[in-house]
Amino acid sequence: MKTNNPNVIGITMLIIGMGIVAFWGNSLYKVIAYPLMGTSTEAKIIGYKISRNGAKMVTTNRKLSGRSPFFEFISDDGQTIKSYSKSPQIFVLFNYQIDEKIEVAYEIGENCTVAYPKNNPEKAVIISWKEIPGLLLMITLGLLSIIVGKSYLFNK
């Protein structure tokens, strides 16, 4: 396909790709760095996030819904903190129960590990393999946008 101004498309794709990589790369960094440099503790899954007019918690999770889990924990200074996972949930692959023996979804009442920066428990993230695939997918999408943008800019 021939375009009148490939430089505009290239620059736009580069900016979008860099933004995606920076945003989701920062989330991946938190999942990796907070357990090493911050505080880790146990949390309990208390519900699932829906996004209608802001983040609200519900206690049902339809199969293949991809809802992020809400969790609750007590910080080192005794505060009870409620938050939810900010990582994208790949619902088809990682947020449902295959059968009674293979549980992949977060279940209400399930314990999980969370980590947060010292003295800032409101920024807690869930430390689990279930958080990684969605982040990697988004980072890959950003890298793909960068490659496409570069190909528009440097097409000879």
C-alpha cells in the first residue's frame, strides 16, 4: 500500500510503541523489583475488578472474563490495604479453571504474595506468574509498533 506521507505514520507508530513499552515495562519492572527492594507480604483475594465508571469490586468471576483480582493485606505499619492488579489479564489463557485439578484463575479467598515499596503499601503489586503473560503481550505489541514505525521511516 502506498501512502502519501510515510514519515507521519512512522513517527506516530514509534511514539505509540515507545509509550506502550514504557508504560507496561514499568509494570513488569515493579513485579520484578518490588520483591527485591521493597516489602513482601501475604494477601487474600477478595473479589474481581469491573471498570464501569471507575474500578468497582464484584465477587463473581464469569469464565473467560479476564477480570483483575482485588486483594487485601495488612501492611508493616498495621494498615489494611485494598487494591487490585493493574496487570492485563489474558482471560482466554490464564484466568479460568480448566478442570478441578488445574486451577489457573484467582479464586476468592486464595492467598497470594504482594510486594510494595517500603513505606508505600498503596502501590502493591501481586507477585505471581499469572501477572507476567499479559505484561509480556503488551510489551511485545509495543515493540511491534516500534518495528513498524521504523520500517516506515527508514524504508529505502
